[in-house]
Amino acid sequence: EVQLVESGGGLVQPGRSLKLSCAASGFTFSDYNMAWVRQAPKKGLEWVATISYDGSSTYYRDSVKGRFTISRDNAKSTLYLQMDSLRSEDTATYYCARLLILRPAFDYWGQGVMVTVSS
Amino acid sequence: DIQMTQSPASLSASLGETVTIECRASEDIYNGLAWYQQKPGKSPQLLIYNANSLHTGVPSRFSGSGSGTQYSLKINSLQSEDVASYFCQQYYDYIFTFGSGTKLEIK
């Protein structure tokens, strides 16, 4: 059974950093591109970043470029999101998601982890 | 970046009815369109990918269609468990964009 379990969320002050983790199991992690998608309270979904199966390519939405870094450790089957210079508008539930092979859609999602940026 | 316009924002229908949700892209996305269902307090679940391909395990009452800039999700024979928010998502040039969502309720 495919499982994605996020951790590392919490309350953080503006300008500080936080690192999210996503532990994957039930599939060959190194075969899949992975992503982070977020959802502000009572709002819609917003793609944050994507990383290729081998970590060689990364892509970000404009509003997080230069502040967030997506990475992965295929030996540990774990996805990461390093978030620096956090802003109040980054407050959201962050989901780890797996991308279908050769298809641009997210077929499995974690349960999500809440990040609150507030003083 | 490509913008997605989703309509309606909310929808109320009776059990057994057929409902349609639409998404319009600001430019041609060449069928790079997916649909998701999100129940309250839960993670999104993939319904449709490549505009019209039903994801594994999704009931056949869900279907997707469209091309170019116009796409739609149809739910036949509405069931009580279909109460949820529905989002479209496009992919083009390494960027993903979601529609604003449609909240579906039972009348």
C-alpha cells in the first residue's frame, strides 16, 4: 500500500525557517517524480515545487523561488522541503504528492502537515 | 503562466442527478488536465488524468472530456458520497496550476 507521511510542520515566526519531511513507503520511491502542494485555510490547492525521480531537476512556483528548496534522499525514501524566509502567506497545509509516471497528475497524496507563520 | 477558470464555484443537486463542472484554460493545454475530489478534512484524490482517463478505482459514473482550452468533469447518478470539493489541474511547461474549486452539495 502506497503511503506518504509528512512531518515537521508547526508554528514559526515570519522570516524563520522550517523543514518538512515526507516518508514514502509501499512503492519504489526512486522511480517517481514527487511534489509539494499546499492549501491555505479554506482556500484552493497551490502547487509549490516538483523534483525529478533522481533529484537532478527541480521546479518551483515563482512566489517561493529562492526561499524554498525541494530535495530527496532515495536511500531513505524521503522527500524534503526546506522553507526559509517564511512569510504569513506561506501559512497552509502542505501535502507531499506522487506524480504519475509519464502523466502530469498527482496519484497519491499524504495526509498533510500544517505550517503556520505568525508572530 | 496559464490560468485556469473553474465554474461554478458551488453547485447543489439532487441524488441521482447528473452534474457537470467546467474548467477553461487561458491557452491550449493539449489535454494536460486532471480532476481531483477533496472531501472535508481529507487529502485530494485523483479522479481523471489526461483529460479523459479514469484513475484506478474511481467509479465509472465519473468522466472527463474536452480539448484545447475547454474541459469538463461529469458525475452521473449523483451519490451522497460525492459531496466534496472538486478541482481541475493543468500541467504545461513544468508548471502546475489548479482551478479555484467547485463545492458540490446535495439538495
